[in-house]
Amino acid sequence: MIIIAGHSRAKSAAVRDANVAAFAQMVAQARAQDGCIEFAISADAVDPERSNLLEIWRDEQAWKAWRKVARAPKVKRGAAKVSLYRSEAAESPF
């Protein structure tokens, strides 16, 4: 399993909201991609300038296939921090 988690900052809440909206089509395309378990780019609930990213892929092959076709929109980005995690298992929280 491939997990990508991170966040980025915008200059204002308005820019952040515009950036999140600009990614809506890409999020929908990713979710339809074979091997996508979760894909989200969303506004942070506390910080008005922060957006959060979460991608979960079945395996590296699915993730790499997505990377070949993914086309991110051009947006005004500030500082970003993104981390890649790999796991062979997932635990159910319930």
C-alpha cells in the first residue's frame, strides 16, 4: 500500500479555496483510477490558508500508473510538505 500525505499553504483563504476547487476534476479522475483507495485534497478545518492532501493506493504499480496520467492544474502554491509511506498491511480501526 502506498500512502501519500501532506499539506500546502496559500497566501489567503480565498486562494486556498480556489486551489482546492481547481483540483476537483483531478480528484474525481484519481478516484476512478484502478487501485485508488482514497484521494482527497481538502481545506483544513482550522487553518484558513492550509489545504491537506491524502492519497492511498493499492500498490506501487497503481500509484505509478496514476502518475503517468495525472495532470495537476496550475495554481498559486505556497510552501508544501508531502510525505510518502509504504506499507504491506492496513489495520481496520474497528
